[in-house]
Amino acid sequence: MNKQGNTYTIIYTSGMVIIVAFILAFAAIGLKPVQEKNIAIDKMSQILNSVNIASTPENAQELYGKYIDDSFVIDANGKLVKGESFAMNIADQMKLPEDQRTLPIFICTDNSGAPKYIIPLSGSGLWGPIWGYISIENDGNTVYGAYFAHQGETPGLGAEIDKPPFQKQFQGKHFFIDGAFTPIAVQKAGQKPQNGADYVDAVSGGTITSKGVQNMLQSCVKPYAQFLESLNSKNI
Amino acid sequence: MLSKKNKEILLGPLSKNNPVIVQILGICSALAVTAKLEPALVMAVSVTAVVAFANVIISLLRNTIPNSIRIIVQLVVVAALVIIVDQVLKAYMYQVSKQLSVFVGLIITNCILMGRLEAFALSHKPWESFLDGIGNGVGYGIILVIVAFFRELLGSGTLFGYQVIPQQMYDWGYQNNGLMILPPMALITVACIIWVHRSRNKDLQQ
């Protein structure tokens, strides 16, 4: 057969594509269970990070079982609804209108005894998605800890949001001022938000990423406002 | 198995014909993944594996590949191998694969791969192609590891994540050089390596 002819070329490419597709499908399916376990462990360690518990891939599962003792899903009115909070895709939920979202919450009881409420976050930075978890004390107002991560923000600038110096600033900040929901602002150093909200310093050189964190806090925590208020009236 | 000619094929790319510092290929990933030693080493191993096996596969197929689509066939082989490497890393070295993120996928576009396939594997037997792949992969890896060694040591004071600069030095006022972690310093480090290499191999100077 003529190796430079069209028929040969077409048969050759078809054969090649089919063989490669089989090999790749086989590899992807074979390795999937191990990969999913890794992703779950990574998520556990991120949730633990938001309550200031450091973990390694080896002990994340154990620590998660020890400290995160409950999780549930609520709707925008603060009522319990059915759902699996760990497996829920927050980015998908964010696309729905606010009152139709289902909102997962994780509860952490550490050595101090009082439960902390962990809220997952999802938003967008300059180059791609950013996400995180923020934990709130049982007064429904004070931040206990925060964790942010990003897919591909600029190293040294926007990427600083996943470093402890930025995240530690959030500890002790408040989500309610005089009983009204005012999300924590991320401000250029030296500036203050107009509405009197609590604020943290933005990453210098990472303005758009910092704005992304601010918007994420605003849009992801707002649907929880009723739930947090009810916590506040229950525990204070 | 290892005749004089084959030795030359295997060892040539380590120094006199190094893909990074002599042919100036694959610079992009050399900048991106060398802030720490561990990802640099994993990247080096990944590229070596991909280029060696792609070379063998293309060399085995070299008499069947229609000339008009040979670049496409090379790309398909490389892309398939890279996806397999990426999947294996995600399954067994998740933390490292998170650090390498898109750069594993970008091995596909590493000029060293296409260069070796086009220039060598298409016209040589599988065993020689394999040696050529290993040689070029290791030649690339050596540079990556040298750059990463200096960047991690001076930038973070650690090697493979272990603290090697004693705490006492910091107490005396020593500071890590934050600039070493940023990409420009990789370029400057590579340039220094090229400088040293050229000054020792006069025949490479123009």
C-alpha cells in the first residue's frame, strides 16, 4: 500500500486515535479511586486549616474525624435541608440565585469546647478560581480562622492570599456591625471602608485578587446571615 | 549494547550537547518549577520518562508513519504519555502534582521533546533512541536540579524542605533572599551556569 497516500493516512490516524483513546481511558479509570481519595484528604486538610489546625496528608483523615464532628446543609432561611455537605460543589451553588442555594456548614469542636462553624467559600481572582473556608465562633459573628487557596494567581503578588500572614489578619474580625450584616472588607493598607465594616490589609500588588477575596466573603457568607443571626441570639 | 557511539549518544547531552545550556531549549519550565528541589526533581524524572518512551515509540513506528502527518503523530504520542504521567502523579504524589500544576501538562510543548523526536527518533533504531531520550532528559534534569538547589538554598534556607541553614545564622541577622524564589533569578542562575560551562568548554564559544 502506498504509505504517502490519503487512504493509508486516514486509516493510520483512525487506528492511532482509537488505540490512544483506549490506553488513556484505561489509565484514567484505573487511577480514579486513588485520585479521589487524595482530593478528599486535601479538602479535609483545607477545612482543618480554617480552624487553625495544621495537618499533613498522612494524618488529615484522622484529625478531621477527631475535630470536625458534624456537618449539615441549610437553605437561605436558616432551615435544615437534605444534602451531603462534604461532596457539595460550592462553585456550582454560587451560580444559583441566592435564595435557591443549599448551604453546607461544618462544625468543629476543638479542645476549647465551644463549637466553630465553618463556611466554604468560592469566588474568582485575577487568573482563575479562588476558594477557601472561614470559621466563625459560636456567637455567629467573630471570625476564628480563615483559609484561602487559588489555582493560578500571580506568584509573590495575588498568590500571597494562601499564606498565613494574609490569612491570620482575619482572626477576630466581625461579620455584623450593630446587628447588620457587613462583610469583612479587604482594603489597601491605610484605607478604611466607608460603611464602618471590619477590614484587613490587601496584598500589595495583588489588587484584583484581594478584591476577589472581598467579593467572595460578601457573596458566600451573605446567604448564611440568617443562620448566623440565629446563632447569635441563641448563644449571647 | 553500549558501543562507543551509543555512549556518545547517551552522555553527549549531559555536557557538550546539553539541551538547556547549549541548545537553550526547555527554558520555560526550567524557570517555572525550580523554586524548590522536590518539584524540580519530579519534573526532571517526568520529562526523562516521557522523552525516552516517546523516542522509543516513534522510533518503532518510524517506518509506518506517513510523512505528511508525522508531526501530528509525534504530538499524539507525547500528549498521551504526558497525560499518563499527570494521572500517575495525581494518584501517588498529589502534593507535588499540586505544586507542578499546569507544568506537567506543558511538558507536551517542551521543545526538547519535539526536537528529539524529529531530529533523532525518526531516523534511528529504538535502543539508540531510548538512550538519546534518557541522555537528553537527564541533561535537562541536571540543570533543573542545579538551579533548584541554589534557589531553594538561598531563597528558603532549605533543601528538599529540610532546614539546612541553622537558626543561629538567622539570629545573627542572616536573611533568606526572597528574590531567589521569583522567576527572574532562575534565568540569571541558568545564565551563570552557561557562563561557567562555556568558559570550561572553549570550543562552544563563538
